[in-house]
Amino acid sequence: MSTNIPAFGLGTFRLKDQQVIDSVTTGLELGYRHIDTAQIYGNEAEVGQAIADSGVARGELFVTTKVWTENLSRDKLIPSLKESLSKLRMEQVDLALIHWPSPNDELPVADYMQALAEAKKQGLARLIGVSNFTIAHMQQAIAAVGAAEIATNQVEIHPFLQNRKVAEFARTNGIHLTAYMPLAYGKVMQDATLLEIAGKHGVTAAQVALAWSLQQGFAVIPSSTKRANLAANLDAVKITLSAAEMQAIAQLDRGERLANPDFSPKWD
């Protein structure tokens, strides 16, 4: 199931208006075919416009959006996805995710997972999944719809936050992971260990961080507005790190979480 998610995607978090149009347009020109957006990003219409104007056939693309917390109730989830599709100018997204668990678990996971499964049944999404789900939330999601229905859990993973408990649980249950913020907002560029490994390969520290995620089987969705960085990020797929290098990067974990809004669940 999860093998349908391209390993390399283009994230659009924090990109607005012309900036997101330019990023997606450039990304598509460079060969990106997996585009990630969300209702709360406020850029679905611009992403849709860039895709429509690109001339890339819809069948070649993998497009993800995420349902915001205010739309998780059974009466709102499907209408909100239809609105997303209208903005994206699409009849179906490839992947629809629950963006965050319901704040303070006001709504049961089973309710919104079943509503999301219904959206898939209606053809609004080809695949469904979750984002920012803890082990407890994943357990509830599995109980509600079955692990095979959960195409991915999109979580923050980078060398400084390796999220090992979640990764281990997901792997054990056959749930694929997508690493967001894989470059830790550019912090990887200053890390001595990553710079040293990068020097040996003749690449950048950012490329090493991406290769590290890819080698663990995660999908990555870095974002950038610069053509050179978008191209360089994509080249990370060509890098193979040795076991010793992977081990050195494993030592960098310091639990440094960058996405931690006040409605976050209790992290593992």
C-alpha cells in the first residue's frame, strides 16, 4: 500500500502566494512529482494553479493535502476535503491525511479516521493516512480502520529529532513514515558531523540529512524557494551512506522538536 508514496516530495509549509507558485513550478520543472500541502497552509489554490499551469499530466503527480483540526468532525471532514479539491482543481488527491490528532482528544480518533475512510470510499482520496500521531493515536487509528488503510504517518524527523519510538512502532505495524522538516529548518547545515560526512562524499550537509532519512525508508518532503536548493535536495537520492556514517548520525539525536504547537499531543 504505502509503496505508492514517492520517496521524494516537495513541501509547501510556510510558502504563500507567488512564493508557493514559484516553488511548485520550479520543482515540477526539475522533476519533483510529489507535492505536499494542507488546508491550514492557506496555499492549496496556488498549489493547484501551479500544477494546472505546469502542463504535467495529473496521472504523473502525487498530491497530498491534510485535514485541519477544525474539520475533523464527521459533518465537516468530507465537505472540507471537497473544498480542498476545488481549490486544488482536482477530482481526487493521492493522499489525504489527518493533520493533527484532535486537540486534547476532544473527538475520538475512530470518528475522524472512519470519516476519512469514507472520503476514500467516495473517491476523494486514493490513499489516506495520518500526521503527528503518537503511538497511542496510531493504535487507535489501527483499531478504527486497520493498519493496511494507513498509507503513512507524517511526523517530524531529522538528525536532531529521530523519533525512534514512533518509528519502531510504525515499522512493527507496517506503517510507512514521511519525515517532515527533514532539514530541521536548515540547522543541519551547521552540524559538524554532517559537514564532515558531506565533505567525504563531495555533497552538502543538507543532502546527507536527506540521504539519512531516505536510507531508513522514510519519504522526505523538504521545501525550498531557491532553484539551486530544490535541485540539490533532489540529488540526495544518489547518495549512499555507510553503516558507520549512519551510526554517526544516529548519535546526533537530542530530541530537538521544532513543530510543537500548544495543541500538540503528549509526545512519545
